[in-house]
Amino acid sequence: MKLQDLIGELEQKHVKLIAVSKTKSVEEIRTVYNTGIRDFGENKVQELISKHEQLPDDIHWHLIGHLQTNKVKYIAPFVHIIHSVDSLKLLVEINKQAEKNNRIIDYLFQIHIAREETKFGLRVEECSHLLNDAQWTKLKHIRLRGLMAMASNTSDANQISEEFTRIRHYFMEVKQRFNQVTDNICFDELCIGMSSDYAIAIACGATMVRIGSLIFGSRNE
Ligand SMILES: *Cc1c(COP(=O)(O)O)cnc(C)c1O
């Protein structure tokens, strides 16, 4: 697929594109940057930092992979959205590092919807529990923007659609609850969908998609 066609399709549907550039070189990212894309996603902190240093300042860097508490300080000065928040402990650290850097860091809760056991993320009940935690509302240097999830790694479109629909329902439920925009909540992003399932994700209400191989070609992982 031509990148311009993908960009056009997503623009028409008002869905934001995050180009997932993990394992790809700075030169490859620059080529995609030159087509006008400004949002890039990485899943490893070290790689994110290194690419941030080498590439233009107007790139929005998204962390889409698991984040360890002791690494938050390295990305806090510049990260655009952290997609993979799955504990209060991690949030407390993000808040602390955001305060040190005199900024407010946007984040998503990563929700586990897939059948596979290996994937990271909160279960829906755990997320609701966290949202009820009084300590969470006191963290003023972070802002909850929405939810992120990955569907099962399957070719069964019905199953993927069922999983995305479930997260969409939960998203709407939380959105209704926090319908007022405050300093630390602006709940408007549902980040679901990758190269293989982004069309299903958009049909299920995605506001953001994370697309790697379709843009950059396959990875040798
Ligand atoms: C790698 C990755 C993607 C992109 O995967 P593609 O299949 O290459 O589009 C999206 N989300 C996360 C969390 C990833 O790690």
C-alpha cells in the first residue's frame, strides 16, 4: 500500500496515525518524516532516546512498549504520550519525573483484551479499581488521555472485532464518567489497531492507530 493512500484514508476518517518505527534506522524514519508524518512510536526506552537525539525536534515520540519505573526519568523530558501505563506505582514515578521537568505528561492505560496471556496491560476491573484510587486523583503532573490495547494475534476477524468492541464499550463507559475535561483528565483517545487489524479497529471506534510494518516494511525480529 502506498503511504499517501494510508495517510489519506486515516485523515478522511479523522484517525491519528502513529508510525511505529521500532528496529528501523534513523534514515528510514527520516524518509517517512519527509512525507509529513510527525508521530512516531517506539517500544524500547533506549531506542526511543537515541532516535529522539538524532531526529528533528518537532517529532512527537510515543512510547508504546512496557515501561520500567527506573527508566521513566530518561524519557520524561520529551515523551509525547506514554501508551503503556499499567500500574499506580508507574504513574507515581511518571508524575514525579514530569514535575521535575516542569511539564504534564499525557498517558494511556494499556488494557489487556487479547486471549494470549503474555501481553502486558491492566484488566478492565483493575483499571476501574485504579480510577477509584484517591491517590491517583492527586497526581497533577500527568494527564489521562484514554486507553490503549492490542487484539489477539489471530487471523480471525470476528474475534478481533469482538475484542475491539469490548474495549470500545469500556472506553465509552469511562469517558462518560470523566466527561469533564480537568487538568489531569482529557479522556478522548482510543488507541487500537496495527498493520494487520487497523481497518477493524477503525470500524470499532479507534481514534489512533499504531502502524509499523505497513509503513516501514516487515521487521526482522
Ligand atoms: C510493533 C507494535 C505495533 C506495530 O505493529 P505492526 O504490525 O508492525 O503494525 C503496534 N503496537 C505495538 C504495541 C507494537 O509493539
